[in-house]
Amino acid sequence: MNKRNWAAGSENCENTAMLQVSQASRSGLGPAMRYNRAFRIMASDRVPGVKTTAGAPVTHTVSKEAATAAAKMEAVVRAQRVKRELSKADAITEAKLASAAAPALLEGSHLRTLSAALNSRIDGQASGKDVVVRALRRRMLGLSDADRPLRMLFAGPSGVGKTELGMACCEALLGSCVPDKNFRRWNLSEFSHPSKFNRLTGGDPNYVGYKEGGELTNFIRQAEDRRSMKKGGAGREHTSCVILFDEVDRAADGLLTFLMNFLDSGSIASGNGDTVDATKAVIIMTTNCGRTAINASRDASAAAAAAGSTPLDAFSATDATVAAGAGTRADAGMMAAIKREVLRDICDGRWENLGRLGTIVPFMPLEGEGRRAVVQRQLSAVRGRLRSTRGEGAPTLRISEQLVSHVATQWDDDTGGRSTRDYIEESVVEALAEALDAEGAASAPPPEITLHVEPAAGGAAERVVASVGEPAEEFGSPQVAS
């Protein structure tokens, strides 16, 4: 066959070649089956020893095993095509979501836009949000160090919004937060033994599955590919993804040493030896370290305020949010104490690890209006659950101001917002369930339910009750019910 003609025909094989695998009728040779494969031959091709006109099919008998293999190959190709089409559909959907959020990033200054995005998700923590917003603005404007990822460590007590702020950063930077596309969270309490570290980068060579890569390396590679190809759900030019390492102090000793080069230069090698570039990523870590130093600073501030002096770590009087009790600014002494705790509990006593954590952002315990804002958000979530489960027939749920104040008194500094969340589930939601269950036998659901607090009487403590059809002074709805 003429090689030049054969090459010319091969270029269009996908459009001109037709493979048909069909089962022929039984022949007189016993139970053996005959299979025919028909090829459409181009005019320029010549098959030695075969007389045929251009375009006529050439029948060739193949074995049963070959026909089975061809059928399997056809099924694999068909599955790949379906997967590719679904991926394109997902990309289009994610692109629409990102484009819908993109205009908000262009209105006004970056600082105001980012601040509004974080304030809609996080209550209080004015000082911490200010530090984060300024770091994100430097990244968006392309002024941050391009040779390493943006790294931040959120340190503070439990239940004050550290993890939520990490997800809010992804939404503010990239316009949307799509898990496994532009955002990935690892709870490092699952890495309490060094043998688990290989989950991030993949197994060592010669171990089963080492060529598949690790969870961290695969995610970064895919996010960077999506950013460079500008696919839907991908990051923008300045950022590919947001990585959240939650509860980093719960991991086994040696994790930061294992990730030292990754945190410093943004490069990490997978199990098969390929190096992944994460310089366009934002790495956020959370920890409960520094809690003792933060509480000591708060007590010192309270004592100084009671004595009539201005504490070093207080906000200026112009900061209305902090004046309402949302938190206090970190001073140098408190930051030094937090760093000592982080060095001891996270960095394995290695100063070189401490220098690779990036900016340490302290989170203060919430007080006063900060607690009320969290409680209002949690109660609004209950209203949203009722609406989603009952649909249009859901009764109107009214929540009194007295209930908000009562739930806020259940706040525990050790567990933060989780304490009021659990109390709402056990008391408020239980009262609502009791009212709905009592009205379940009625022909129509109650049009309105009011949640309020029954005053203490006869030595009994206050309790949450749900009344049908009773009006109440309702609290103002927060910006976002989450």
C-alpha cells in the first residue's frame, strides 16, 4: 500500500472509517459463531490481494474473542464521551454562577467589596476580617508575592467563625465556593497518625495506587488546570483555589515538616514524582492555639476599662462594631504569646515551621451584640428549614426579641456559637416540633406560630414555648441566614 495514501486516509479515519461488529448466522461448522467486520475503504487506499471498488465494504472474519474486545472498547469510548459531555455541562453551569457573582467584585473599591462579602457571612471579628480583607486585596491586585501562596493561620477559641471565614474568603475571591473545584477542606484531626500523611501526596513508589496521586496534589493540579484553561468554576487569574486545613493542631507531629516546602514555595511532589505548583493557591489554617493568651488579654482589657484607662489592645472609639462588643484588637504582647503556643503545639518547636505559616490572625471571643447577631442567624436558619420542608404551606414563624436575648444568655465561651446552636436544637426546635405535632391532626396547618419565652414562675426556670397565632415583637432579619 502506498504509505502516503495510507497516511492521508488515516488523518480522516474518525470521519470515514466505519467499524461494524455483527454476529453472523450459525454456519454448518458446529456451534462456532462467525463475526464480520466491515471497513469503509477510501478511494486512495489499495488493499493487496483484494478486489474491490472504492467505498465498498470488505468483509473479514474475526474470532469471538476479538469481537468481544471490540465491543468492550466501544463501551469504554461511549462512556468517555458521556463523561466528557457531562463535564462540559458542569463547566457551563459553574461559569454562569461565577459570572453572576463577578460584577459584584467590580463595583466600588476592592476593599469595600471584600468587606461586604465577609460581613454578610461572619458576625463580629472586625479586627480579624480587616487583616484578611487587606491580604485578599493585595492578592486580587497582583501585589502579593508571586513566588509563594498566600498563607494565613486563624487562631482563637472554638465556635467564633474561623472555618466559616475560610469559606467566605473563597466566595469573596472567586465569586463562588464550589467544593472539590475551587475549594477543598481537610480536617487534620483525621491525620492524627503520620501514616495518614500520604493521603495528601499519594503513596510511595512501589506501593499500590502510588501513580494515582494524593488528595492534595490532585486537587491543586486540577484547580490550576481549570484556572489556566479558564473553565467554569475555576479561579481567576490571581487565584486558582482556596485550601483550608482545619484544626491543624490536631494533626500528628511532623505534618508541618512534611508540608514545609509546600507552605514556603508552593511546590509539592506527588507520590509518582510529579511536582505540583500551588503558588496561585490561598492556604488557610485554623487552630485553637492562642486561646489562653486571647482570654488573658481580654481580661486585662476589661480590668483596664473598669479602672478608667484605655487598654493597649482596644479598638479606637470610632469602631462602632467593636464598641458594641464584637472583639478587641490584638496587641504585641498577646501576639507574642499566641506565637509561643503555636510554636509549641503546631510547629514541633521548629522556628523554621513558624516562619512558613504566614499571617497569624487572632479571633476574639464574641460578646454582647456579636453574640446576638450569631443567635439571630441561627434562628433564621430554623425558619429557613421550616420553609424548605413545608413548602408554600409552611406557617409563618415569628421569633420574639425576648427569645433572642434568652438564647444569647446560653452562650459558652469554651464552645462559642456551637453552644447556642445546640441549645436552639434542644429547646427552640423542640418547642416548634411540639406545636406542629399538636396541630398535625387538624385539617389545615396553623397559619402562624410564635416562639417566645415563658417567664419563670413558682421557682421554675424560663422555658421556650411555641404558641399558635400569637403576635410577637420580631427581631430584625440578618443579611444572610446560614
